[in-house]
Amino acid sequence: MQEKLIFEVSSPGRRCISLPPCDVPRKSLEKMLPPQFRRKTPARLPEVSELDVVRHFTRLSQLNYSVDTHFYPLGSCTMKYNPRIHEEVAGQEGLSRLHPYQPPEQIQGMLELLYHFSGLLKEVCGLPEFSLQPAAGAHGELLGMMIVRTYHQKRGEGGRKKIIIPDSAHGTNPASAALCGFEVVEVKSNGNGLVDLEALRKAMSPEVAAMMITNPNTLGLFEKDIIDICNILHEAGGLVYCDGANMNAMLGRVRPGDMGVDLLHLNLHKTFTAPHGGGGPGSGPLGVSKALRPFLPVPRIKAVGATGRSPLQYVWDYDYPDSVGRIKAFYGHIGVIIKAYAYILSLGRKGLLKVSEAAVLNANFLRQRLSGHYDLPYTAGCMHEFVLSGRRQKKQGVTTLDIAKRLLDYGFYAPTIYFPLIVEEALMIEPTETEGKQTLEDFAEVMIKIAREIEISPKMVKGAPYNTPVRRLDEVKAAKQPDLRWSFPVDSE
């Protein structure tokens, strides 16, 4: 009944528009349209008024979950609020109406912005050079693996074909390495959820090209042995790639470059406020150490001039013969970059410190509130996110998926579930720094309430959700065969 109220609004005889009579003779139409393409019966379309249409789509928009309307505790995704002032900055006509084919002398302001933004990323991350071309985090990973491969080939060590990846890394890391022809070698975590140094040492060989590590890792734990990890790789001739998607926890506090990291991608759409989700656009700038600078994509922006009366000029520089080449049409997702630039400038050094401080505080607050009601696989303090386990609830016949579905009944979007894979019945929660204490309290109370519901009536929780527009779906089928059309059957004619 609820689905019918939302979608079945057609009523015989209602009209939304009135069209004038066709002024093309019927015989002419018949000549233009071959018989096999002509309908034999009228199309079965909804009969609705303009008001019906407006209300229908307005209701649908109100059913959407979004950061503007709901708390999004998606671990590993950093779904935080995006200040509207940054949207206004990026939408200014002088920025939004530029064309990438315009000559450099006409876009000096934009080139200056990109040049200085790259400089800000260098300062924040402690790396000497950045490329802004990658269109997303995984694209930055791909570029990083291309550079690793080219670097070793230039050194006459093209036989280095292995990439070491911890079992606590982001899921895109193995795919990026494999796409570049590398063999992935997994290293297990130790009992504390961190990289096992002895297992890492055993995995080292002359075939190792690099290690891809996520820090903080997907358990929300800071890899405290990161300097030792980098030393182990460097002594064996390998490189260290850091997945910077979790940089939200470290802003202004520690710099990956200072730890010995050789390559690092950032997710501007996670850490630096550009909207995240809905397919993009994203942005995944890649920073590299001094030895890897020659291999970054072209073109790059170079500042020239500023002598005597000659003003400083910004030009495209293609003179890098060892570059892996261009990896993105034009120069990156400029709109996202502008928002991130505005974000850093508006916060400043002290503001970035507060971001990481609040992100870590919020995560530890929720972790402490929920640890007595769900299993906590690792007891160390977390960074910006943490992982619970629903294995206690599973013993009562209720899975993590059931818990996620029940959360929808209470108006909360579910956390990331079943990831990382090394935790049974994982619930990965990231509150971000933009959420207030009351929201976190409300979420914690609902999570605790669901845990109690499972103890009293597990069958009821397994039937959730009850208050959503549609009940539980076959999620595999919905992903492979999405049915997005109006419910009238397709007319065979």
C-alpha cells in the first residue's frame, strides 16, 4: 500500500500539458516513419496533472538520504558536511566559465590558483611535488603504480613485479596494482590490528617493487611502526605508497612525507570538503618524493619571470621526458580542486588541526559508547573511525546486515558493513568532525536500542526495515537488474 501511494498517481483523464494539433499531414508522417516503427495501440503512459508531477518528484527527493538531511557514518568514506561557501567560490563566473583550451595568457588566475593549491598540499603532506590530474582516489593509486613501475624500469630493475599490501588496506589497492601488471602479496595483521613487521620482513625479496599501506588503516588504527615499515622497504630497494584516503585523521598533526612515504594520494572529495557520493566528481591528487618527480604526468605548471618589471607568469611545462604521460583529459577536476583550495584557506593551519582533533574525538566518543553493546575486536584507541563486530548478535541469529536494515527504520543511514574483511560481521563507523555531540548521542542510543531488540526479539530485527518506502530487497538482483521504470507493464507493441 505504501509503494502504491508513492508511485501510483495516475488517474484517467488527467493532463499535464496541451499540445497543438500536428501540422504535418498524416501521409507525410507515414512516409517518414517505416511501418515497423509505428505503434498499433497508444502508449500506456501515466495520466497526471502538473501538480501530480511536481508532488511526485518532490516526494521522491525527500526520500533520499543525504548529508544535508541525515547522519552518514560510512566508515572509510568520510561523508562529512560540505560548506556552501566553497560551492559559491567554485561557481564564480570567472572560474566556472573558463575553457581548458584557452591559452595560458588568458587563464593566469586559474593557473596561479592550481600552482598555489599544489603548494598547500606539499606543505600539508610533506612531499615535494603533486599532480592534480587524477580524477579520484583509485585513479591516483593507478598513477602511483604506473610511476612505481616506470621508476624501477628506469633503474634497470624491471623484474620487480610484486606489491605488498596489508590485509587492513583499502580494497582498491590490490586492483590498482594488478591493473599495472603487478603481483599482489598480502601481509597479515598482528594481534593489535597493525602490520606484522616480522611477516613483512619475510615477504621482502628483490622482486618487491613497493608496499601499498593505508594509514590510519581500515580498522581506524594508526600504523605506529610506519617509519620502520618504510625503512624495511627502502633497504630492500622498494618504495612505499600510502593510501591517503584517511588523511582526515592526521591533518595538521603528522605528515606522511616525514614518515618516509614515497607516494601518497589524497581524496579531495573526502578530506577537503568537496561533495562525495553519487558518482562524483572526485579528485585524487598524487604526491611523490624527490626521486619520483620526473615521472609525474604532464603538463605541469611552472612559474617564470618576475624579474625587473616583468610580472610572474604561469605556463604549461611539457619538458619531462621520463613522464608517464597525461592520465586525464585536460588538467583534473578543477571544480573540486577549487572547493578544496577554499577549504584549506578558510580553515588555515589552526583550523586543520581542529578538523583532525574533532574527527578523532568523535570517533572515540562513539566507540566508547557502543563498546559494551557490540564486540570491539581491537581495544586500542582509534583515529577517525573504528570497527565493531556483530558476532555477538550473530549468535542470536541476527547479522550485521539485519542491524544495518533496522537502522533505516530509525532514520539513520547504516555504517559500512562487512568491511574490512578481517573482522567478522564488521560495522565500520566514521562520524567525521562535522557532527555534533547530540547527533552522536542519538545514533548511539539507536544502536544500543537495536542491540536490546535483538536480545528480546531477534526475529523482529531480521524483518527490518518496516518504515521505508520499500521493504527489504534482493540486493544482488537489485544491483544487477535495477528496475527503475514506472510500474505499468512494458507494452509489447
